[in-house]
Amino acid sequence: MTTSRTRVLLHPDFTVGTVDRRLFGSFVEHLGRAVYTGIHEPGHPTSDEHGFRRDVADLTRELGVTTVRYPGGNFVSNYRWEDAVGPVEQRKPFLDLAWRTVEPNLVGTDEFLQWAEREGIQPMMAVNLGTRGVEEAVALLEYCNGEAGTRWADLRIANGREKPYGVKLWCLGNEMDGPWQIGHKDAHEYGKLARNAGAAMKLVDPSIELVACGSSSMQMPTFGEWERTVLEYTYDLVDHISMHAYYEEVDGDRASFLGSGTAMDRFIERVVASADAVGAQRRSDKKITVSFDEWNVWYLTTRFPGEENLPIQRDAPRIIEDVYSGLDAVVVGDLLVTLLNHADRVPVACLAQLVNVIAPIMTEPAGEAWRQPTFHPFATTARLAQGEALDLRVTTPTITTKAQGEVPSVTAAATLADGAVALFLTNRSPEPVEVELAHPGAALGITEGWSMTADHEPAVVGPEHAAKVAEKHWGAFDVAGRVTAGGAAGPDADTAGSTTITLPPESWTALSGTLASS
């Protein structure tokens, strides 16, 4: 029995903006087993001639990842990229201060960029503005994108790669507002350095896009002021400002966790407002957009001891290998709803990370690779969300939460491409909800549906538990049994302007079909 009713108004003529395919990005950092025994494991039964795991690459393709950020993350702020190019046998290990791990330098710039190229992934490179600066950033860009006849481009050619990589998206450092960051700077120090490094990089390749470091979270004491100060230095130079946010269930506060998308929504709106305020002060027509290049569910306060408590380790230690539940997957789906609803100002986003480290894909050394529950809503959204994000109007009751305040009971996003519509709905309440999809003046036909429902069991390490969660809580459903269109169940296009669907408790649902003006 349903306990509340929600109305979602949609029409093909009302849109938010185009969904940039880079919204479905991910992240590979030299952290734990993200690289070694993650994407790269020579000798594994599935590894290719370059030592990269084919099973992981296949799952990455299924996940729908379009962009991958590399090499960090906190790792980049203590990284010398030059030490990880050239003959592998001549490379020297170094101590990564961020994650207190001895980095063997077996995978570096060339290996990563060639892997991305083979897999059809757009790379997003980060430069070290923690312990290094303008000269090193320019050198790396020249190495990646330069034509023959200059020092660093010729080094790339000598290392076996004649054609430039043409990397377009570049991060000017990582989380420089964070005291944990090696080479942490205040906003003025970082703003000046980012401006100088970015300006020099644009002289090497004017076609690149630059991402300035924004706040590491909305809880940072410098939030807002950091964005304003950094953009006052870099506004005319950069294209994007970064955002990072992680969400977790704390002390069993399930309602607040399910409302995490509302916290993400507020964070985006406040960063956009800060950027636009700087633009208005400068009387600029330019709009800075957001690179939400780290987001995910991460049990940071309850499962991670903190970088300072990690012992110095070797051989790709198991660090931050969170195991996910059906509840976590529902929240990931809802966070994707929020990102789609900001498609006009968030063209780039990276689920952090891709493999093993708070990741949708897990592996065992010399063993199998498998999908965590969070894999399914991401892969489905990346596959279905195409074209324009629709500007929806959602009328729904609210839920009172401890951490997020009042949050909508139901959230929704939709995309439309050449008449093909995809709708994404989250029911945050513990009861089923009947949703009216109102589409006056347009015909809506729903042909397929998938849902993820939250569980109440603790997540358990290993592929067996992940498979059980998927079997019980994830999958396609019979549209005729849950969708009523024009008084008749099933995929027939409704001509009366109203279609109804029932959402299970604490669930994320994806629908596909057609939408066209009558």
C-alpha cells in the first residue's frame, strides 16, 4: 500500500542543458591497489601484452567510463613524473608521502595514456603544484602534447611514442586547500601559482582546458572564500573549478545518508554562486563550470584510520577497499540524479575511484574481477543518459533528517535524445511511493525499467556477497506490472498526459522509452 503521492512534470521543450559525456568519468590514483593488481597486473591470466588486465578493462567499458583522472589525488602533490617514463628497468622507486607507500614507478605517464587510448577513454591529467611548480607543469604538458623538436617532446619520442597524446583536460594540482596536502597553500599562494602555471601551459597548448582547485569539501573552514580568492586570480584563465565530496552513513543515520544528494545539490549551487559572483564583479560574460572530479560513498570517518596512521608499506597494500551494500548503491544512483540536474554547470565528474579503492570494480591478485553493487546504477545511468537533461518540476513530501534538514522524499532527473527518454527516480522514504509522471502536451511511452533497492545487511568482502546483493536487490522489472500509462499498463504511449509508476521503498529506478510533443 502506498503512503504518499509525488508528481513529476516533464516536457521535451524544457531543458537544463546538454549532458556532457565527461560527466561519467572515474579516477585512477597511485593509491593502494588502484593501479597495481587493479588496472595493471602483468602475468594475470587476462593481462594483455602491456600488462593491463583485460577483465578490468572490459568491466570499465561496461561501466560506461568516459574520462579517467590521473595520477592523483593526494599522490600527485609529491610526484616526479619524469621518474616514471623511459625504460621500466631504469626507474627508481620513491616514497609517496601522501599514502606512505613505496611507489615502484612501473606504471607512469606513457603506460596510463596508452591504456586510456586503447580503451577509448579521455585522460584527465593532474600536475604537481604541491612540491613543484610552473616549470614541471609545462614540461609534462610538452611531453604529452608537444610536437617533435623540443626537449620534452623529443624525450617522449625517444621513449617510443612519436604522436602527441593530445591531452585536453588538466587539473592545476589537487586539494591545495587541505592541510593534509603535501605542499598545502593558502588561497592567495595557490591562486598565484595556479595562474602562473596555467598561463604558461596555455602558451604550450592553447587548446587545453584547465581545472582550478576548489574546496575539498563544503565543510572546509575556508569554503566559499577559497573559491572567491582563487578565481580572482584565475577567472580569465581556467575553465572549471573542482569540487570533491564523499558521503557515508554515520551512527546508523539512514535517513540523512539517503538524503546525501541534497547535500551535493547545495554544494554545487554554492560553488556556482561563488564563481558567478566573481564573474559579476569582473563584468564578465564567461561562466566557470564545475569539475566534480571526486565523488562517491566513502566510509571515511568509520573505516579509514587516516593517512597519518598508515605504516610505510610496499607492494600495493590494501588501502580504503570499502565494500558496498545495496543501500550504498541507492545513494550513488541518487547522487547521479543530482549531477544530471546540474548538467548546465557540471560538465565533468569523476567517481572516485575506478578499481579496488572505494570503487565499483574489485579484483583479486591473480584472481577474478567483479562488480560491486554501486556498479549497477552508474553503468545504467551512463548508458541511458544521453542528449539534453530535462528541466523537471517535482512536487513531493519532505523527510526531516538530522544531517541534511528537510530533503525531498523523491528525486528525479531525465534526459532526452532524438525522442529517446531516460528517467531516473529515487525514493528516499521507507515506504513505497506512487509517482505521477505528468507530461501535458507530450506522449510518453515507457518500455524498460531497472531498480536497485536498499538492503539492511552489512556488506561482506568478496564476489559472492556482491552477486547475492545484485540478485536480490538489482535488476530489470516488468514495466507492465509497475507502470500505468493512459489508463493502460505497459509501454503504450500515453495520450492523456499522465503516467504512473510505483517506486519501492528506499530505491533507485531507471526507466527508458520515448517522449515527444503531441
